Amino acid sequence: MSNAVVPFIIYTDVDDPYALEPGEKIRVSRSTRDDPLGDMYERKMVTEFQFHAGRAFQDDFETIQSRPQAIDLSQPFVDRSFKARGISEAYSKAFDRLNAAHAALGQIGSALAQDVLIDSKTRKQVAAARGLEGKRWEEYFGMRFRECLDCLALVYGFSMESGR
């Protein structure tokens, strides 16, 4: 077996769920094919703070998307009228954090964060979607995405602004 790097496969050690002794580890593999942020983190292209900020953004987006539907499908057909439901506190907080994130990122940064964190686009796909191609454009969007992660780290409280 060669030591060649297999794209999108990451090997990591995790706690063994069947271990007889606490702290025993097993080696597992996971695919990062649909997880550009995870792939960038495993390849040391983003910091831990940037990674956690990106995951927080993804979690808030998922919370917003999982909002209850207007029609209660569990009710009999004749009683599917709209019932007013309160918005959960988790939904409200996620909505507020996403608004703050989008305001801090701006229009272009928000679009880039959406492309990578929500739509799982690679740097190459981001560039191609904007009609651009080539390694320099891919590197540019990678750098720009890391700037967006820095901004999200500030919004989500994973880092503090430095006096550059």
C-alpha cells in the first residue's frame, strides 16, 4: 500500500465505543467530499477558530431551515388549518446570529460563505460559478473565504479583534 494522499478521505483517531478501558482509541476514516470546511481544516488550511465559526454558521442555518411547516401533517386532513405556533428560542437566537453574520460579511462575503458552507462548493466551483477559472482565482477565493471565516469567528465569539 502506498503513502499517496487520497483526496477527500481523512483518517483520525476517536474514542472506541466498544472499548473495555476508558480512553482507548480506534482509527476511522471519513469522507470530506461534501465538506469543504472539514477538508480545509484537516489540511491545515484554516485555523481551529475559523473551523468552529464555520460550523456555528452551518448549525444556525440548519436551525433556521428546520422550522416547523405551516401545515401540520400529523393532523387529519379535515383539520389541517393553520395554527399559530410560537417561534422557539433556539430559532430566534439562530436568526439573530445569522443576521449579524450577514451584516458583518456584507453581500459578497455572505454569498461566498453560502457557497462554501451551505452549498458545499470547492474553491474551483466557486470561481467557475463566477465565470472565472485558473489556479490564481481558486487561491483568491480560498484567501477570501478564510477572511470570511475570520469575520464569522468574531461574530460568533471564537476570536477577538486584533489591533492590526
